[in-house]
Amino acid sequence: MSKELKFKPIEEWGFNFESPLIMAGPCSVESEEQVMETALQLKDQRFDILRGGIWKPRTRPNSFEGIGSQGLKWLKDAGNAIGKPVATEVANVKHVYESLRMGIDVLWIGARTTVNPFAVQEICDALQGVDIPVLVKNPINPDLELWIGAFERLNRAGITKLGAIHRGFSTHEKTKYRNIPRWNIPIELKRRFPGLPLICDPSHICGTREYLREVAQTAMDIGFDGIHLESHINPDKALSDAKQQLTPAAFGELINSLQMRQSLEQNPYAENQLEMLRGRIDHLDHYLIEMLSERMDVVREIAEYKREHNLAIVQPSRWTEILEDRVNSGQRKNLTEKFIKELFHAMHKESIHHQTEVMLQPDGNKVEKNA
């Protein structure tokens, strides 16, 4: 069961990491000189792990698919030169064996692999009994259970140095992001497993340098445990994901500009103050539930009338009128149009459910509330 998931905090991984954990390095290791120079320029910046892609899963062939196994030594040498552990992505058993043989310190499983339980299980089998930190990126589709399943499989293989990387989710929606963040999903992961380290990957969420700081700061505000950013000595000449990579200097400026947030454990006074405000929130939430219940009582009365007079449940003109009025009312109270629409669509769906229950009853029989 997922409730039995066991993992160690970052402080017990065997490295002298600061908090939050910062990972930096090129999207792809392209040459010995490129990864070494990137590492040397990053040396004086605030970061903990040198990352670099060796094998790159590309959507179509004939694009740069990584330098291959020879790059592992270059990455390891670069890490040794600056005294930093190194990390790379593994997608199959060969990648695992090659990485372990070369002494790679941290592994991560990419989004395209997480989505495939068969591939994840093969990696877990290859890692059986190996004491190494393994980070898991969210699957490309917004499926929290699939993400959790990867941690469960790793746990069964004996891996307890675990961390999650949030890199956003593929979408057909038109947004400014390459992969939409859907912050509610990593937040739910953190709710279910509070001690599981959660690292944000703004590079893959954004797909462009323009929004990197915004997304990184949001992650810090929410309470993420780390940041994973791509850095290259000459981003515009990078062989993969050029638009989302930063120079080491720009990387340092971004990290230094972030406002790092405290946890409540670090500030007991703040927790006491928050408890008073949370009490007011609790009171209001219970009041909202009472009001929603009362609203549904009226909905059921409406349904009785519709059933008696042979009227359809959904009246499109009335629904349009409600939605427009509530959006306007909400905006006057500083509530966003998106929130109001989502809220009332959910209420409308519940209303249809209640009315359908009433409509399905034989004539003369009323459905009692909570029956």
C-alpha cells in the first residue's frame, strides 16, 4: 500500500546538501570541454548537484539523442573537478548499469519513462540492493497514481533515498508554458507523503528562459524542497532545449534572486499566529458546506416541480444567466472568472445529480435528503 512508502530525508542521503536542494548543469552533455567548462563556471554559484543528460529521448529520430555512455566519464570528471556529486537520467537497464559502473551519484527517471510501469519495473530490478538516490519525474500526463506507483516499485527494490521532480504536464491547452504546471498535483503528492523531497524543474515547465524565475519562486512559495535548472556555457548553441537553458552567471543571478521560504518547524511563533487565522477559515468552510447543503435542498424542490410538470432538468438559458451573473458578482469581490466558472460548473454538476435522483423516482415518491 502507498501508505507504507518509506524514504529518507535529503539530510540522510550521504551528501552535504543545503536546503533547498539545487541541481544545475546542461540539458545534454555534448563534449568533454563543454561539460567541464560549464561545471567550472558553476563552481562558485549556489548549487548542490551537477546534472547532465547522457541519453536524450527525442520525439523524432535524426535529432540529437545524447552523446552516449562516453559522456558519463566526462560528467563524473567535471563533478570531481568542482567537488560536486553528479546526476543523470536513466531510461533502461543498460543506462542503469553504465551509470553505476561509472560511479554516478544520483539517478533520475524521466517523464517518458515514468509513464511506463514496465520500464520502471526493469529499472527497479536493475537497482535491487543498490543504495543510491533516485529522483522520479512526474509522468507526462497528469496521473498522480502512476507517479506514486514508481516510488512504490523503487521501495520494493530497497531504494529509500527517493525524491520527486515536478516538470509539468503535457497539454493541448494554449498556455505560456511548454508543460502546464498543474500545481495541485505535486501539492497533493506532498500532502499524502509530507516527508518526500519535492523538487521543481522550471526548465521543462517553461521551455523558455522568460518564465523560469516566476516558476522557481512559485515552487519556493508553495514549499518545494529544491530546484532543478538547466545551465549551459553557450545556451544558444546548445544541441537540445536551447531556449530554456541559462548561462552559469544567469543561473546564479536567478538563484540569488529567489526568496527562500521557511517551514513552520523553523518558525514556531508563525505557526501560533496561523492557527488563529486557520480557525476562522475552518469556521467559514463549515458555513459554506451548510449553505451548499441548503442550496441542494432547494435544487431538489425544483426537481420535484420539474418532475410533476414534465420539464427537462437542464434549462440552458437559465444556466447561462446564472453563470454570467455569478462571474460578474465574483469579479466585484476580487474572485477570478476562472475560479467562479469552475466552482459553479461543479455545483451545476452536483445539482444535475440531485435532480436526476428525484426524476428517477416513481410518481408520488419523494427522495428524502441523505437517503
